[in-house]
Amino acid sequence: MSLEIALITGLSGSGKSVALRALEDAGYYCVDNLPPELLSAFLALEHHHHGNRVAIAMDARSGTSLAQVPQELLRLRNQGVVVHAIFLDATTDTLVRRFSETRRRHPLSHDDSLDGRRVLVQAIELERELLADLREHSHVIDTSTIRAAQLQGYIKGLMSVVPQQLTLVFQSFAFKRGIPVDADYVFDVRMLPNPHYEPGLKDLTGLDAPVVDYLYQQPEVSRMQSHIEQFLEHWLGLLASNHRSYVTVAIGCTGGQHRSVYLVERLAEHFQSRWVALRRHREMDAR
């Protein structure tokens, strides 16, 4: 059997340990903070002793040696290794809050005696710079507003697809809780008729039949769906030919419960016959 590896990278405090636990539950042999210089030798050893599924976490503590990782991943893929490269991200404010709550020191922070927040923010931004190239070569998950259980579910879902083929991730969200930083494309559908103001529909979601029926009958909703489909159909082929493994399409409305959820479902149905199409409902998954 071919070797399958999951490489988890991302900012400190973004949830890498949570992701590793999810992969361990899924049957991967996991190791944290592996130096990039040891990647090839470690994979050869683990393939021999522990089987075909390995998960590795790397972060900014590896310093300048991180620059060699994208080229190493390309070499592994050319050898037939199945590589899932996942980058966990979050807003700076979220990361500052998490470090403050846990009272942990950021691994790149060396002196927080004067202005703790300022030093922490500087460390986070330095980490973003060090990891920028890895982020560019990975599927990004924004963990700013999701719970640990949601992240574990997202990770396990990604492991079920073959990364050599283009995978579409359709995600609904609420603008009032922020735009997902992992989105490649963002579509604002707040101008569409809102079931929230219709009797009997407020407490339902875009997954419920009465809301589906209501939105299906709205010409503006059908027009928006058609425009998004046309846009994606025009560009997906070029994205795939450019060796993109994942494309995240975020659909946002006010509360992330009705219009965005409905359109995510319809778009996933439309494209799933030609591409792998995953669905995420950020606000509903958080319930």
C-alpha cells in the first residue's frame, strides 16, 4: 500500500494539537514538532514499522529549515506518496485571546516584560511571515470561530478525499461573526430575501424543507446561484490545471442560518458530479 501522510502546520494557538488528536483517532501514527530535516528519514522508518498512515505537525520552532518543506512535499508526491497538507490559521485577536486565557508564552516571544500584548502580536506576525510559503501550499482552515469538535470533524472530512484531485469546500458563514480567513472566494448574499422575517421560518435553517421551498421560489436567489455557478465553472478548470488541491468558497449572509446554508447545499449538489464537494456550515456546526 502507498504511504499517506498528513502534514499539519499553522500558527501557534490555532489548534494543531486538536488536529493531531483527530488524526490519531482516525488511525494515523502522529508525531509533533518534527524537524523538517528529518522528514524523509522519519517517513521511511515509520512506513516500515508503523504502517501506511502518518501525521506530522510542524511549526515555526523549526525556523529557517521550514523553507525546504514545500519542495520536499512535491518530491514525495512525485514518488506516489499521498500528501494532505493542512494549515491552521486564526485572526491575531483570536490568538492573543487564547494565549492570554492559557497564560502560555508564544514560542517566538523572548521578552514580554514591558508590553505583553505588543510583544505577543509581534511574535504572531513574525510567525505568519515564517509560515507564509507553507500556507500557500496547504489547505487552510480558519479556526477563529470554531470549536475543537468542529475542527476535528473538518480534519477527518479532509482525510476522506484524494488530495491529487481538486476538492471544493463550500462554507456558509455569518458576516456578523467575521469573514473566514481561509476562503479563496467570498460571496455576499445578504441582499437576497431573508427567511428570518417570514412567519414560521425564523427558527428553521437552510436545511429545512420550508426554507428550501421558500428560497427556491425567489428569482433573486436562483439568479445568484446561477451567477456563482457560472463564475466557478469558468475558473475551476484553470485552478485544477495549476495543481490546486483545494478551493474554499465561502457564502455569507447575516446570521449564517438560511440563505448561505441553502446556497452552499445547492452549489455542492451542482458541482459534486465533477469535483469532490465538501459542505461546511460554520455557524450551524457550532451548535
